[in-house]
Amino acid sequence: MEILEGISWGLLAPVLIIQLILLIVSLVDLTRIEKTNGPKWLWVLIILFVNIIGPILYFVIGRRNE
């Protein structure tokens, strides 16, 4: 528990909130869009397991602009 006492929550909380918002928005968008660049199941794994970068990669690379 001593490890948690040394964390500056004032600096970490905004990053966690941004990560959660990106995760939710990208998963909702993925369910609503019909076609993506690559299989949807792969994008779900990337969004969930590649923390902040996964949702950003989805919005930059994964969406089709048609």
C-alpha cells in the first residue's frame, strides 16, 4: 500500500479519464460503423489492450472514409 501513497493522483486522474472516454467513444463508434480497415474483432482487441494508443489508432487508421 506504500506504493499507492507515492502516486500523484492529481496528475494521473486526467490521463485515466481521457483514456476511459477514448475507450468508450471508440467502442461505440466501432459498433455503429459498418466497414472498417480490417476485421472488427481485431479492432476491439487493439482498443481494449493497447491503452491510450489503441483508440487513437482506430480513429486514425481503422475507420474507412467513404
